[in-house]
Amino acid sequence: MLFNTPYLLRKLGGRGLIWKLPGEHNELYLTFDDGPGPECTSIILDILDQYGVKATFFCVGENVVKHPEIYKQLTAAGHAVGNHSYNHLNGWKTQIGTYLKNVEKCRQVVTGDLYRPPYGKIKYSQRKALKDHYRIIMWTVLSRDYDAKVSKEKCLEKTWKYTRPGAIIVFHNHLKALEKVGYVLPAYLQRALDAGFQFKVLDAGSFDKLRTGC
């Protein structure tokens, strides 16, 4: 059960995938997948606002269409957004033509050049087709907040254990993760801020000294 992405796996994953970023000034990059949605997003936004932290939300296109007012809340609050496909497609199980059209459909409602493949599953052919149009964002630390076998206490301790400068951390903006996120996120933010970390959104400035596949 992996909470971090080992160096060897990052190397084998291939070029063009962004697993972490430089952290010379103790930057961390907090990300949330799957939303927006009425059950979770407002709770996450309230916690982030309480700690003065900005994050990057990888949004599913159909959820944006269903909840446009919640999507506007994300952007109005100064958070960054990224493409997470229109229907949360598993790239390993999807033909390239269907996959690319789905990503492009999401781009009609989620603007920008950030993309995270759902489940982290993307074929070489899909990555090759997307890499000139998107920065494909993976992760350094996976909180496993969605996993029923992982307690909220273990979720917090493991996420914190693997936190390092430049890490990209994944939580989920989804009902299945809400209980853990409500417990883990404030405690994690407090620990990180007390330790001198600063949270940044993923934007053009984040990629000035880019590390890919490392």
C-alpha cells in the first residue's frame, strides 16, 4: 500500500510526467481530485481559508457542468484548477481517440494547461499526444483518503511522513473521502505550517525549474 511514489517508479513512468517540483523554499503543492461537488467542496474551501492556504483542484468536467456555481467559488477564492477528464476515464481501459476527445471536452469548461489522469493511469500513446498541450501532473504523496482500509489517523501520519519540500500532495474532493479529509486536512496544514512549509498553487511560475520523471 503506497502513500508515496518511489523514485524508481517515477523514473520508469517516463518523461513528460511531473511528479514533484523544486522545493528550495520549502514549497508544497496541495491538490484535490474529482470535484467540484456540493457535499465536499465548500468544506474543503472553508478549511483552506481558515489556514490561509491555496490549492490546485483537478476537476471532472461533468461535475463542473452540474455545479458551475461551486466551480466559480474555487476560482474566485484564488485556487488554481486543472483538467481531470470529462468523465473520470481510466486511461488504461480507454482507446486513445475516446480518451483525447474526453480530455478536450473537459477543457471546454476547465481552462488551462494542467492535466492529471484519473487514477494516475495513462498510456504512453495518450501521454505522447497530450504532452505538447498540457503539463501532466502526477504526485509525490498520495493520502489514500478514499481507501476504506486506511484509518483517518494512518492517513494523516503517512501523508505527513512522506512530505518533503517540492512535494505534490493528493487529497480527494469526493464524498468517499470527506470524513478523512475533514479530520486530516486541518491537522496536516497545521503541522506543515508549523514546520515552516509554504503552500503554492501549480501555475506557470511553479515550473521554472521543472523536475520531470525524478
